[in-house]
Amino acid sequence: MDLFGLFIIFAPLNLKIDKKSMLIVPVKEGENIEKAIKKYKKKYDKTNVMKELRRRKEFTKPSVHARQEKIRAVYREKISTQTL
């Protein structure tokens, strides 16, 4: 079977399969399959699926989340106001 001119479609196993959850990577004529896989990996990283899965792994209370955000904001402010 000729792979060129086809689309490689990868769908995450843990999500419902619909148009929104699929990554479609077009493969051009004469394009190497490794290059298509590299494109897929780049698209996958941009969707932040792994970050979302790690975030959902355990529940954090809203008060803890707000406290962490406040600590991060103080840290960013401290870094931005520091003079070299």
C-alpha cells in the first residue's frame, strides 16, 4: 500500500474519537515517514495533552491552587523588579 498522498491520523486512546480530539498529519508525495512522525510529535506537544493528564492525576483544592498562584505571582514580581 502506498503511504504517500494519505493522511496519518492519530487519536488518543483515552478520549472520545471525534474531529476535535484527532491529530491529522498530511503526508506529501515523497515525504519520509520519520518526518511525518516528527510533525505528529510536534503537534502533540502543542496540544498539551500530557500536561493536562498530569494536572488531572490528582485533585487540588481551589484554595491550594489560589495559594500557589499567589506565591508564583510574588516570585515573578520579585524577579522582574530585581536589578542586575
